[in-house]
Amino acid sequence: MNLQELHKKYSANKVYSYMSRYEELFKDLKDKEIRLLELGIWKGDSLRMWRDYFSKGFIFGVDKDAKNMIENESRIATIQLDQKDIEEIPLVEYFDIIIDDCSHIGSLTKKSFRYLFDNNLKPGGIYVIEDWLTGYYPPDKNYEGTVYVEGVNHLSGMVGFVKELIDDLAIKKTIDKIIYFEGMVFVYKK
């Protein structure tokens, strides 16, 4: 099954249009023994989707809510942990793919990225940040109080962090490439 079909099968809580982007960029990994970590799993349906898509992969999920933990399912493990405490993650694993679909708060997304990208993502691995467009939400729906004003640069929040990745590409030399799409960004580690 392709990701669109698996997304429907499990009613995964993801933006449906993301599936074609994932399919495009993950197709070469589909039949490999990958290790995937997803931050923010809600009911765990996306973990099941990833498990079935990556037929040889092992899927880990992190969420702060105990009710979202999955037990006794093949090739899936979950950990209860708040994103703000990401440095306490009890994993010494190295992942091929890390997906952040967690808080959508720029400071927490940045903290997770900095820690996991450096410590838990394999060289050549892919770090995905979903829903970075939350930085453009109107004030009543915005997570950090940063409001989009046309022509004004975001220096904070999700948008500001995603823009910082360009600086990292040029300065830190740990990023191989970045692919931006509406709502998601794929960061490839050197």
C-alpha cells in the first residue's frame, strides 16, 4: 500500500497532502531496515502507518500523554515524555528518520531538533518538521504570540526557526541539504 492508502486505513492524524511528499522523498527507503522516531503521536495511528509503509523498519514514538502509548504491537515502541524534556529521552538509538509533529511551538521544536539532530540522527538521515506554517496563524490560533504581518520577517516561533536552518546549512556544515514544502521541511544530515 502507498502512504495515501495507509493514511486512510489508519485515519492518521496528518495533513493528507503531506503523504505525497513523504512518498516522493522516502521511496528509496521503503524496503530498507530503517529506524524512525516520531515526536507527537496522538493516538498512534501514524506509527502504524509508518510501520506498514516501512515493512522492515522499527518505529518509535514519543508523546507526553500516557493514553497515547502503544503496547504489544509488532515493530512499534512508545515513550511517554514531554517535548520540553527531550534531553531526557532514554534512547541511545540512531535513527534514519526523525519526524517532529509535536507541539508546533518554535522554541520546543528548535530544542528537539538541536538535541536529536546532533545526538540521535544517523549521518545521511532525514529530520522532518511538520506544520511549520503555524507561525502564520492569526493571533487567536498562534502558539507563541508571533503574528504574521506581510513584509515583516519572523525572528521567532516556527517560521523563525525554519529560517535559521538556512544559516545552519551555511555555517555549521552539519546539514547536507534542506527541502522546503508548504507546511513541512526535510533536513538531511551530512
